[in-house]
Amino acid sequence: MVEAPQDVTKIGTLIQPAAQLTSQRRQTRLRHIVLHVLLSMGAFFMILPFLWMLSTSLKAPGDVFIFPPEWIPNPIMWSNYAKSWTLKPMGLAYLNSIKISTLTTAGTLFTSSLAAFAFAKLRFRGQHLLFMILLATLMIPVQVTLIPLFILFKWINWIDTHWPLIVPAILTNAYGVFLLRQFFISLPGELGDASEIDGCNPFQIYWFIYLPLSVPALVTLGIFAFLYHWNEFLLPLIYLNSLQKFTIPLMLATFQGAYTTEWELLMAAATIALIPVIVVYIFGQRYFVQGIALSGLKG
């Protein structure tokens, strides 16, 4: 008779933490549900313009501005894609953009990683000062150097060629140096010390030790560089004159005339131009978030 209240008390002390745990689980589940709903709504509004672009690319010329808008075209004009490809030299523009984007991305990865390794793992006089000067170039707008560079490239006969779009991009990427430097700093310095004891020179340490470990950061920078140069419009507009040298953004602009714009063909060409961007991101998505997270571990 005396032990009964003690048993009730013990049971109560066991039930109370279980009830608290159940309540915390419900709150966590509710929080996750709300978060997923908000993220789904944000994703829907982000993808809405792309769905409208795809819908417009399949419409007849007179159906583009129908009100209320029709999301499902009737009839579906698949011929818009073939017409947009043959009406303008889109294939040549595709090859030009792929050449420029690929060369600049590969060159940027090499020069930026080489400079980042020097700033992160080597020790030399004026190291921090040079790095601060390099970062200061990020604050200089492209428009400030546009006229001097145009005069320089005209003097060396680079106007209406792809060299002004490739060489400066490879040699002057302060953001890429900063991103990779942050990643190299997060890697243990003992790896380089052990390799140096084994007889490796600085370039061998960079090439065989640190570069294979920096794949996530390299893929992240590669995605940024490829997307930037694939979508670049201002510099090709300034330096390129011949239609055969045009890139994808310039060729898309030719669909828009002074008085009329063939919107269905423009949207079809823009959909085709979006394919390499999607492919690059799909193949690099596994490393993208990892590279962004790891590159900011240390300052």
C-alpha cells in the first residue's frame, strides 16, 4: 500500500520526457513541412519564366499575345525550332560560344588555381599586399577599362576576333583566385611539407597533391566561369562585328528587329541555347554545393 504512490511517481517521470519528445518531433515535422512548402513555392516561381519560354516557343505567331494567355499551345508548332536554327547561323554561334566558354573555363581554372596555391601555401615578400591589390580589381567596373582595352586590341588587330574574349578572361580572374585560395587554405599544410621532404618542388606539390583534392572547388569555379562566358553579351557586342563570329547572346539579339520581333522563334532559339547550361549544371551539381561550403571554412 505504501509503494503504490512511488510507482505512480516513477511512471509519471517516465511519461513526461516521452511526451516532451513527441511534442518536439511534431514541432520539427511541422517546421519541415512549412519549409518544404515555402521552398516549393519559391521553386515554382523561379521555374515559371522557363515554362512560359517553352510554351511560347511552341506557339504560332498569332498566338503569342492571346489574352488570356494559353499555357498549352494549340496547335503545337515544333517547326519553330527547326526554323530558328536555319533562319540564323545558330549552329555557328553555338560553336563560337562553346569554343570561347570552354577555352576560358579551362584557362581560368589553371591560372586561378596556380595563383591561389601561391597565395595560400607559399611564402614570399609582399604576398598579402599583392593579394589585396588583386582583390581590389574586383571593385573596378568592366565599363571603366572598356575603352582602353578596345584601343589596345585594335592596335594589335584583335578586333572582330575571339581573342579579346578569351585572353583577358584567362589572365584576370580575381574572384577565381579568391575562391580557390580559400579552399587551399582549408587543406592541411602537412601534405605539402611531407611532399617537400620527399623531394617534390612547389609545382609538383600543386599539381599532384593539392589540385586533385580541390575538385569540388574547381568544379564550382568552372560552372561559374562557363555560365558567365556563355551568357556574356556586352564584350562580344563591343569586339565582334562579323555575323560569323557572333556568340549565342548576340545571335539571339538578331531575332529582335526595329519594328517586329519573332517571339516564337526567339524563344525557341533561347530554349536551344539553354541546353548546355543545364547539362553543365547537372554534371557539376554533385560538387557545386560542396565546393561553396568548403571554400569558406577559413578566411
